[in-house]
Amino acid sequence: MAISWQAIYVLWLREMKGMWRAKSRVVGALGMPLFFLAFLGLGFGHASIPGMPEGINYIEYLTPGIIGMTMLFSSVFAGISVLWDKEFGFLKEVMVAPVSRLSIVLGRTAGGSTTSLMQGIMILILSTLLGFKIKGVIPLVSALIFMCLISFTFVGLGLVFASFMRDMHGFPLVINFVVFPIFLLSGALFPVEALPSWLIPVCYIDPLTYGVDGLRGVLLGAGASEFPILLDFIVIAAISIGMVSAGSYLFERTEVER
């Protein structure tokens, strides 16, 4: 069955309306990142942190990491929101519609990615109130590209989880044992070099590491990133394609209880 662009648009629009109608959802999604940014950024602003690039204060270093954290959590939540649709029957109604499952996957991915991207942009804008400076249009556009790739990657991961999970009770386990380690090992809060040597290779297989590092490179300059920006882009783009493909493949084979 061919891709239905109308179905994709409708599912994307549903996500957008759901976000803007639930004001508490927007405030809640931005609350924790802002607390991290304000309290950690201001609290450790004058601290000496091993591995920090020269000429960069902690607020500048922390902001790309907090943007990555925001997008990680919101993207995975968007993927796992499929479980809510399973629970309340909406997914069953969508599955019996005369559209391909690929269209459904693309619609959910587009909606979740847009929501995540908008929240990341809000954090970037609010960070300027704490002293972060956006250095031109090209860095901003480049950052948006990395943010899109981060959101695609983790919406895909959320779809993978949703394909295997059967109830919402397993959701906290996903957050505690998967999402938090991805965040903490990504170098979002401190340089990867500051970690024990045996843990560094684990950080290098973390997809968010390359997303956050790429954001630092384009927003703060190439000297702020651990890897070349092009390498960050290639790795996160490849992982994004693979994760969305895996999520789509597994979701298309999801069985909905009747």
C-alpha cells in the first residue's frame, strides 16, 4: 500500500494539537532542563572542571548538553506514547484504517520529532537569558540540523521500546535503565575525558554523545567539540536512519489486541 501523505499530516497535526492544548505538558517538559541549566550552570560557573575546553564557561558548555537532554526525553516519550494509544484504543482504530502502517509510523515520527525540536529550540532561546550567545545564523541552522537528527534517533528508539512493551508499568524501567544512562554518559554535563578510562568506550557507543558534541561544535566553535563536526554529523545521521528504520520495521509488525 502506498504512503498516504494525508494520514501522515493528520497524525502530525494530532501531536501538535495535543502539545499546545496540554499547557502543563509543555511546562513540565521544560521545567527539569531549565533547573539543570540554571542551578548547574550558575553553581559550577566558576569551578575548574577537568577536560573543559579553554575560553568556554560552564553555561556555554552545558547548554548543548541540556538541549540534548530535553530532546532525548521528549523524543523517547513521543515514541512510547504509542503505548497510551494501545491502552485507550486509538491505535486499534488507526491500524484498521485503509492506510499503510508505514504512513502511521512516519506520521508518529514526524509529530514526535517536531514536538521534540520545538522544545529544544525553546531551551536554546531561554538559555540566552543565562548568558549563552548564539553566534550567527549559520551556527543556528547547523544546530537545528543536529537537533533534528537527535529527535529522529530517539523517536525511533521510543518506537522500538513501544513495539516490545505491552503495558505502561514497564515505562519507568525504560527511563531508569536506558534513558538516564544515555544522558549521563553522553558528555552532556561534563567532558567524557573526566570519566574513568574503562567507561570512556561506553560513552563512544552512546548516540547522544555525537549529537551533543556536534551541537557544541556548531554553536561554540570547532575547538569546543571532542570530535570533528563532520564525523559527529555522519555518525548521528547514520544512527538516526538505522534507529528510525528499526522502529518502523518493528512497529509495522506490532499486533494490537482486539
